Amino acid sequence: MKLKEIDRTAMQAWSPAQQHPIYLATGTSAQQLDATFSTNASLEIFELDLSDPSLDMKSCATFSSSHRYHKLIWGPHTMASDGSLSGVLIAGGENGNIILYDPSKIIAGESEVIIAQKDKHTGPVRALDVNIFQTNLVASGANESEIYIWDLNNFATPMTPGAKTQPPEDISCIAWNRQVQHILASASPSGRATVWDLRKNEPIIKVSDHSNRMHCSDLAWHPDVATQMVLASEDDRLPVIQMWDLRFASSPLRVLENHTRGILTIAWSMADSELLLSCGKDAKILCSNPNTGEVLYELPTNTQWCFDVQWCPRNPAILSAASFDGRISIYSIMGGSTDGLRQKQVDKLSSSFGNLDPFGTGQPLPPLHLPQQTTPQSTVLPLKKPPKWVRRPVGASFSFGGKLVTFENIKSHQQGPEQQQLQHHVYVSQVVTEREFLNRSDQLQEAVQSEGFINYCQKKIEAAQTDFEKNVWSFLKVNFEEDSRGKYLELLGYRKDDLGQKITSALNKENLVDGKLEEALKESDQSVQSNGEDSQSTEEPFLGEKTKEETEDLTSGKETFNISVSGDVDGLITQALLTGSFESAVDLCLHDNRMADAIILAIAGGQELLSRTQKKYFAKMQSKITRLITAVVTKNWKEIVQSCDLQNWREALAAVLTYARPDEFAALCDLLGTRLENEGDNLLQTQACLCYICAGNVEKLVACWTKAQDGNSPLSLQDLIEKVIILRKAVQFTRSMDADAVGALLAEKMSQYANLLAAQGSIATALAFLPADTNQPKIVLLRDRLCRAQGELPVGQETPKSPYEREPVPKGRAGPVAGQMQMTQGPVQQYYQQGDNPPPPGFIMPPGAAHPNVLPHQAASPSYNMYSPAGARQPYPQTYQPPQQYSFGTGGSALYQPQQPIAPPTSASYANPPYMPSASPHSAPSQLYPGQPQPSPTSLNPGSSFPAPPSGASFQHGRPGAPATSVAYALSTGPTGTLPATNELPASQRTGPQNGWNDPPALNRMTKKKKIPDNFMPPAPITSPIMNPLLDPQSQMQQPPTSLPPAAQATFQPSHLPSGQPILQNPFQPIQQPLGQSVMPPAISKTSTEGAPGAPIGNTIQHVQSLPAEKITKKPIPDEHLILKTTFEALIQRCLSSATDPQTKRKLDDANKRLEFLYDKLREQTLSPAIINGLHSIAKSIETRNYTEGLNIHTHIVSTSNFSETSAFMPVLKVVLTQANKLGV
Amino acid sequence: MVSVINTVDTSHEDMIHDAQMDYYGTRLATCSSDRSVKIFDVRNGGQILIADLRGHEGPVWQVAWAHPMYGNILASCSYDRKVIVWKEENGTWEKTYEYTGHDSSVNSVCWAPHDYGLILACGSSDGAISLLSYTGDGQWEIKKISNAHTIGCNAVSWAPAVVPGSLIDQPSGQKPNYIKRFASGGCDNLIKIWKEEDAQWKEEQKLEAHSDWVRDVAWAPSIGLPTSTIASCSQDGRVFIWTCDDASGNSWSPKLLHKFNDVVWHVSWSITANILAVSGGDNKVTLWKESVDGLWVCISDVNKGQGAVSAITEGQQNEQ
């Protein structure tokens, strides 16, 4: 594609490769005249500006020369390294002269631009070349076989390469070897080429074919292969390019016959040895591969013969061609389209003279071959073969997870077979740049996993560089220790023991019988202050206060006094007292500033008076300490926190630590922290962190920290995350608060952290730290990315479906994605929050177990999706295991072991009556649970399905604010008391409305988000043992709600038999085994296990299942009751045989299985006689096919019997009876 | 610091020109002068050939993975003037779209941030840049910037999707008002920044510092700061880091990362945008990181034998 045009009939020389910008020098050619017949000559320099879209070259300088030129070259000699314009223009003139120009001077417009000039040659100098190794060496050739080697540093006397060749002939071209610096070649129109060795100073080889038709117009050395060169012939009879290898100099290696007429000039690309330009009298400019002879490109020229063609040394895709029609054209060989911008008006002058006689030599020109192709194609194709310089040989790209993908192509200088053997490898490397960051992250994770928080904090304390850092870690550490508030106080500088001692000593010293308490207090004040605490330590009074009262009692007891009734104040007081008018007496005392008296009197005067007096006292007293005392007495700590001098934050915090009620503690700490943050100076702002730590306010800690620190470097982020993680653990550990959903800022930080970890290749760790319970799209996506990056799809995983994986729909993605993720991740979170020492919510251990659940659920139908949380909760059955029986690999055991010691008191204290009667907490969770077909496999096994776990659960959440857990409490604390509680279940529950089963109410989802553990734990005991074992997941979904009550029954039943139960909080424990044994044949549990679609079955779970299964042996049903079984079964069979729709069949099948509960109870003989009798009556009515009567009896039984006793099977029975009635079997 | 964890024998029969991991880092796409594109599953250090995609008639220069939210999609560009979009359907990779609108070698393809939709920028030796936007139903809308870089565009790289204003207080529910930008580098030694205005692509900035072909440009991923960063490398051996602190995007300033002795072919940012991998014509890969005082430091240099990407790979080759 043509880029530029210059209307000159001129020789041309590109600036050297080092030169930027690129220039083109032109010198009026000798032996040619343009259409104006002007004989003026000039040397011009143009700049190639590719950012200018026009066809014009920017002219930089014109120098009027007295010479015309046969050859022009631009050598890099004396090129400045800074790239400023320099080098040497070397021109070969008409009269044997060689002229050196300074191009920088030309451009500068100076008049003295010639560096040197020599007229040594005979005749025109047509051949010039610069040695590329020693750029000061220039070879020139002229007539009479004259060849000179010029040293630009010493231009005066040229050398010769050796004796002149004979016979004398014109030297038409000359070229230095491209590989060996002392080798030079020259050629003459006679067709002979001579190779000179300058070290030997003689020609070493002569090359010529024997045709004698070879008229060498040009020669060029191979850019890469030292022994190869090409010769071009301008003879129309032999328009060839011969490629010679000097190792076989007897005949050409290859002959390129692409031109139809003589070749005028050639140019071999230095950038790609497979590109050789040639232009000939056929008016073609061809680019061919001299190694194969293939024509790669034909330039879209249309005009005239070109007598000179040059590759641009710097820009390898650019070449210039000078044609006889008086034009130099700049082309790109990369193709492209010539859009309108490039049109240039036709050179009318030139075209008017046409082809007549551009040479002005009088010779007629032959007709041109391609006169018709004058219209430039709008689109120009590039080279057939990509040039070497566009073939990227090397690359390195980062990818997710700190991986670097690299490839390289070894440079092969030698062509040949070995190139074929090159192996084309791509390397994937792990790049780790943040060692320390990773180490610390590992330590943190290790601490979290091993729960060695105290040690971790201790190490941090020891390693702390600053006091503040040390403080923070000390505060964090305290969270994991006993009596954390006391420890906090110590950290603030208030050690109770010390203080006690101080006071005692003070008291002793002062001999405090006469009530000089104030001094004592001051004393202790001072002592503490001198102890290095930084202000009026307001702390002592707390202890001092008590002492005060005691001592005052003492004092007043000891002192004797006169009862004076004089008229002074004393007298008045006395009178008042004597009249029992305490109030007046107090007023008098206050008036007289006898505060102590006033207070003591007020005490005697009753509570009301006392508080009034206190108020008055405080109003009057303005000492420093008063407000503190005010607060202590009025318990108004908010006041202190709000109004204290922030320099005294330490004291305020200490006060809060000492006095605040648990329910206001955190808020007060927060408040203080907020004040520090908002009002304090920088130092105080950072101290606010300590308050937040006390408050357990993770989110604010993050905010505060972020404000104070540069959060962008990995290590400072690590600093933050360490604290946050530990604090979260602490919050869970000490306050048993469920760590709330991660706030936006924390989530941001955590994901930043995860990103950093991922970038260092720690993908698993990153995943572990990533908050699980957020629906922020960013995090959801990152989580997904991390999971997949791990490259491990969990067991049972179907084809991975990315959350994105849909048709390309650019919009509206994030919403659904987030939703799905959330559904499944919520439960995961729940799982961990149950434990006493759960990992932080962000942790998923193992990640594989939790996350995988996401995918199957997505694939499922919407209704199925409703249950997905349950499925995702797969792991939780572990948590139900009685700790003494099983231990689990990952965290499980750690979670549960602590329950036993801790549990009893907790559960007892929280077995709140308010919860017991409330039906809703029961129903809500129970509705939840039916919807958990997936967990069923695990709940099948006796060990896991039993109420024991609820006790565990109850301990976890046995704090106020966890209402749902009340179910569990009710169960565990009152074995017998459970009956009324369960009876309170709404009747509708027992009879089983449809929606009880299949529709987890919206409520569930809401609660899941917020109070996860609550609705999550308790229901399990009610339903999971019963529902799940007997059903395959599908039928279960269809299962009528009736089975809900049975579920309850199953769990409660055992509670009647607490005998021999060693563990109080596990009253159900003994029953579980037998019940489980009878209920679940292992086979069933297996099937349903397998039937859980997509639910990964961990080894641990199966292991647990197998344990109890081995022990199963069933007692026979007593003969007298056998009839019940046969009757019911027969009825179901009848129904089955006449039922048509699959749903009914499934129901019946299910019922059949569920009745196993009844049979088990029969085996155990645990049913009360009333129920047994009722059942027999039903059986009888069945035999008479009077199902209505059967239903009536059923209703009677249900309404009169213990719900929990019958709930496992009565609803099922009702289903059967109803169906039988409907079907009329 | 840099350790080879997987050596993938691509079995390409000629030079490899590009190798890119997918979004998750589990699949590797390579392309070669042998005209093929290959996809490997490289999870867990494995190398399973998933697809050997034939369809180009010339050397394939670059491959680019689309964001997975659009499915498994790979774009490739070739000397044959074509851009091909490949898609995995039911486990099989097939050509889903072929763009033949360029007149010369297509040197670079780059997918826009997924927030914008499925948009592919293609830079060609014909000097033009094409923007292919998927409009659904197998249709692609083409916009072309003619003569973006005289004699050729060598590289295109999208700016990360950043909404003007803070990242955090982005109003939810509203469609963010993204400003689409990308950078391109070409044989005119220029880096240009293009911005979409009124559905038209306009040249916003012309960055001039290189003295030879710009071989590659890489817009750094956003790290939440308002600063935009672009790395560029050139035939002149220089690598520049361009930064722009002002939101209007008008004042870019270059900082020379290093002047190498050979062509620098490729620059690539780490995901967290703090490390730059520079691939030079001397077959060397170096990693660079900005120090606290703002200087760019080589943190892994083959010559110094520290991280030794090549040193290790050579060792492995010897073993084989």
C-alpha cells in the first residue's frame, strides 16, 4: 500500500536504523531529466511522519547542490547515541567524486554542509556501501575496475581491496558482507562478481555463470548466511536473480525468474532474509523469497520502471521506490486499504509527457506491459507470508492465581532439520512476590484451624513493633481468656489486686478510724498515677466506693456525739432528726455542706430521699470525680462515655468494662470508639480500635483501621485481616453472638485480601478467607472464580455450571447469580455458627465440601431449589452427633467437645418458659425441615438422628435472642414437660396441611438470612430422624404433611425414658440406639443416601452411618399386635393396586415405610393401652371397610393421646385411611 | 519466587505466538504459526488437549478468552486477516463467528470488560481497529475505526470497567454509566486512547514517547483507585508506564520502566495490577514492580538468576 509520494527524480537514502524520526534523503539523479528538463540539482531531506495520513512527505530541508548523483547512501558513522540527527550522507557523483554531507547541517539550513569531498575515481561513482560493522568504512566503485575503501575518519587516502580486476570494467555495484566484516563483493555489467578479502588484500573468488548474458545490475549479500549472495541481471534476455553460495561457486544455487524483463535493482531486507525486493523493466516491484523463489508480494505499482528501491532500515515494513516517471513512492508491504484520505491529485505534468522519453536520452522506450492497471486497488493485500518481524517469538501473560504463562521460541540461526525438532512448550509458573504476606496468612489460618488463638495473640504481642500494636493484640487476646473484662481493665492499667493492696495500705497508713477516707482515696489516686497511668485514675473509686460505705458505717458506729439542740445548724439538724424529719435534716446538712451527713441521713430516710439527695449532692459537688461517682451511682454510663474528656478514654472504657451491663456493654464501647474516631486526634483515632475490639464490633474496627492505615499494601491488609479474623473468633467465642453477616466494608476488605492471596497462588486460603454469607456480586463472583481455579470439582459434582453459564446475555446477570449463591451459602454459614468454636464465617472447611453444593441446586427445578439449603447443609448432621460417640476430621470434634462441660448450666438457665408454650417457634422450624430431603441420608443413622444433638444445639445458642432454640431447651430440660409443649402444636400441624411439607414458607428464607442458627438447629430433632430415613428424596417432596407430627413424636418419645442416662442434657441418648435400630434398616439409609442428588457424601458421614447400622436387630412384633401390621399393610396394598396416579402411589409407598415407626413402637411395647386399643379399633373398621369410622377413631386417638407418642405414625395412618376411603378399596 | 509448575507440550508445529489462560486459570489456549489454536485443560498440573481448532489460513497471532458469563468463548486473530470467535457447545469447540472485515493481518484481539457486554476489539495491520459487539441471536454489530494507526495496529487493550465516582457508593439497581475506553498501539509509534461517545469511537488521546513500533499495550486492571495505568512496549526496547490521575483522562504522563537492548514484544499485568511481566525479543521474561518511591524495579530477572523463568524452563528442557 502506498503511503507517501515525493515528486522527484532522485536517488534516495533512508536514514540509518538508529535514527528517529525516520528521514529520507533524496539527491537529484544524474543521467536523468524530469519533464521540466531542469538541470538544477538538490539534496533534500524528508521526514516520514506516519501519523500524518496524507500522501505528502514532510520536507525538512533542501540544499542546492552543484552535483547530480549516481548513488546516495546514509551511513550511521558518528551517529550520536542520543538519536539526534546525524550520520553521514555519502554521495557518488558524476565525475568520480565522492562527497560527504552532514545531514544535520542540511536540516539546520546551514550553507556549509559538505564534510569532505574527493575526486579520486574515474567516471561516475555508481557503487557505494557502508560496512555495517565498522561504519567508518565505505567502499566505492566506479569505472576502470576502480574500487576504493574509504575511512571516514581519515578520508584523505583511500585503500584498495587488492589489484584491479582485468580487464577493466565498470563497477556497477558493491556490497559488504553482512556477516563477515572484511569481505566485500563487487559486480560489473559484464556479469562477473568478485569477492574480496580485505585482510588478504586480494580477490578470493570470482563468480559468474557461463551464459555471458548475465549483466549484473545489482548484488546483495544474504543478511544471515555469510556465503550467500544474489546477483540481478538487467539483460532482458535473462531477467533473473541468481542466488549463489560461495561454497559451491560453480553455478548458481537458485535462479529466480519472476521478472519478464531485465532487473534494475534489488534490495534484501535486513529484517527478514526471506524478503527480497526486485524491480525490473517490466515495471514490476516484486517481493520474493530468495530461499525458495516464491513471489510473496507484488507491489501495486502502475507507473514506470523503478531504478532504485530501498528498504527502510528502521521500519521494516516500509520501502521506497524511485521510478523514472519522476516520483519516489513510499510503500508498506503490510497491505491495507487506501481510503479517500490518501488520494492525491494526478500529477498532470508528468502524465502529459507520459511515457515518451523520461530519460531524455532519445532512446525509445518499449511499451509497458501493464498499462491498464492504473487504477489503484482500494484494498491491498499484504505479503503472502508474514514477515519475520511480526511473528512474536516470546510472551508472558499473567493469569488468575498468580500464574504466569510463558513461551519462547528459541532463535535458530541455522535453517535445517533441527528446527523441526524444536518443541513448542508453554510454561505455567507460579509467581510469588509476597513471601511475608503468605507466611503470615498461613500462620493466621493455622491459628484459626487449630483454635490456638491465645498463642497466636501472644506471639503477636511479642512481635509487636509498637505499643499500639501490642495493645491491640493484648485486647484481642483477652477475648479468649477467662474474665475478659477484668483483663481488659488490667490492660487499661487497673489491676484489682494491686488496687486492693494500695487501698489497704493507704487505709492502714492513715489509720482510718476517723473517716479520713478522702485522703485515702487521694492517696490511692496518687499511687496509681505514679504507677504510670496517665491521668486522674478514676478507677480506684470503684473499689473505694465500697470501702467507703463500710468504713462510714464503722465510723458512725464508733463515734459518740452530743445531741445538741442549739440554734446553729447542728441544732437544727438535731431537731429535725429528732422529729423524724429526715428530709429537712438532709437539706440542712446539704446547706451546711455536710455531705456525708446528708447522705447518711438520706439512707436512713429511705430510697426516695436517698436518690433525691444523691441528685442534689451531685448537682452541688463539682469535683473531678463527681461525675464518675454520679455515673456509678445512677448507673448512667452513657453519660460518662458521651461527655468524658477524650483524653480520658481509657478511664471511660475502664468504667464501662467494670460497670456496664452485658446488654449495653458493646454499645457503650462502640459509642466511645465512635467519639474517639470522630473527635480525637490521630492518636486517639487509632485508640478507637481498642474500643471496637472491646465492643466486638468488627465492622467498625475495619472502618477505623482503614481510615488510619494505608490499606493497599499486602502487609497492611494482612495486619488488618489478622485482627479482624481474631476478633470475629473472639466475638463468637466469648459472646456466642452469631457473627452477623459481613458488612460491606469488611466484605470489601476480605475480598481484597482474598484477591491478594489468590494473586500469590494461595487459592485455597483465599477461598477460606472469603466471606461466605454475602451476596455482593463481586464476592460471589470471586468465590466462584476461586473454586473453579482450584480445578477440583467436588465429589458427586456434575458438569460444572458456572454461575454465568448461559447464553450470552450481557445484562442482568449479577442478580440471579447472587441469589443462587446466597441460597446455598447461607446454610454453609449456619453450619459453622453452631459450634462453640466455629471457624469465622468466612471459613469453609473444607471448602470443597461446602461450596460444591451450589451447583447441583442450580440445576434443579425451582421447587427443588427451595430445599437446596438443606442439601447444602449436608455436613451439619455431623453437628448432631453426640460428641462422645464420634469425632470428625475437620473441626467437627473441636466443635462439639466443649458442649458437655458447658452445656448443662447454659441450657438450664435458658430453658425459658416463655418459649415453651409458643407454638410458632416449633412450627416454623419444622416447616423448614421437611424440606430437607438431602440431609436425610445422614439423619437416617441412629446416631445422628437423635435428639441428643438438639441439646448440643441448644447450648450453642442458649443465649437470649435465640428464640427458636427454645424447642431444644424445652426438650432437654423437661423430659416429661415436653408433652404439653408439643401438644401445643397447632392442630393443623398435626393433621398436616399440604403446605407444611412442600413449601418452605418464605419465612424460612428470611430467617435463614438473619437468624441462621436459630431456625436451623431446632427443627432437626423434630423431623429429620423420621421423615428422612424412610423416604427417598423424591417421594419425600411429595410427602403429605402428616408425617410432621410423627417426627415430633419420635424425638420426644425417648425423653420419657431418661433412666440410666449419664448425661443430663442428653436425655434421649439411650433411646436413640434402639429406636434407630428398629427404624432404619441400613439398606434404606443407603438408598436414600445415594438418592440425594448432587449432595456430596463425605466419608465422615458415611462412616457415622455405618456405625449404628451394624448393631441393628429388631425384636418381633408381639403376636397380639401383629394383626395391626398385616391389616395396615394389606390396606396399603389394596390402595396401591387401585391407585392410578403416581403421586398417590408414592404417598402410599411412603406411608408404608413410615408405618414402620408404628411397628417399631409395637415391638418396643411403648405405646399406651389407649392407643393400642384405638389402633385395633381402626384395624377392625378397616376390615369392615368402614374407613369413615376408622378416621373417626383416628381423630379420637389423636385428640386424646400424647401427641409425641403418636405423631410418628398417626398422620401416616390417616393418609392411608383417607386414601382408602377415596379409592373405595 | 517464580517456579514452573507445569510444562505444556503444545505439539504445535511452528512458533507459538500467544498463550492465554482462561478466567479461572484452568484452561490454556495457545496459537501458532502452524495456523492452529489449541486448548488444554491444565488443571492440577495436567495438560489434556481439549480442542485443536482449525480454521485460520495463516499464523494465528493472539487468542483471547471472553468472560465466562458468556459461556466458553475464545477469539483468535490471524495473519489471514480473519478474526474467529470459537465457542464451546456441549463440550465441543466450534467456530461461531468469523469476521473478515480487515484487509491485512489482524494482530490483536481483546475482549471488553464483561460489564459492557460481549465486545471484541481487533487491531489490524491495515491500520484499522474493529469493534465487534454481540447483539444476540448470533448477530454481531461492527464498528470500524479506519486508519487508527498508519501501517498497522499491533495491540489493543481495554480499560477496566470503572464507573465515574467511587466504587463503593455505587447506586444499586441502576445501570452504571460506564465510559468505555481502550488503548491501542501501532506502527506509527503511537499509543492512542479511544473513547466511546454517542456510540461513536473517538480518539481521545495520542501518547507519544516511543521511537519505534509500539508492540504491545496493556491497560492495568483497576485496583479501586482513580488512577489509570497503561504499560506499553516497543520495538525501540523501551517500556513505558503511563499514568493518568485525572478522571477526565486527559493528562497522561509516561515513566520509563526500562530500556532493553532488544525488541520488547509483550507486557502483561498481574491480576492485582502490581506486577508487570515484560517479554523481550531476547526471549527473556522479566517481572517488574513499582517500589515505594515510585521506581520500577526488576524483581525477577533471568540474567541475575533470581526468579529465573527461563533458567528453570531450560533446565526442564534439558531433562526431556
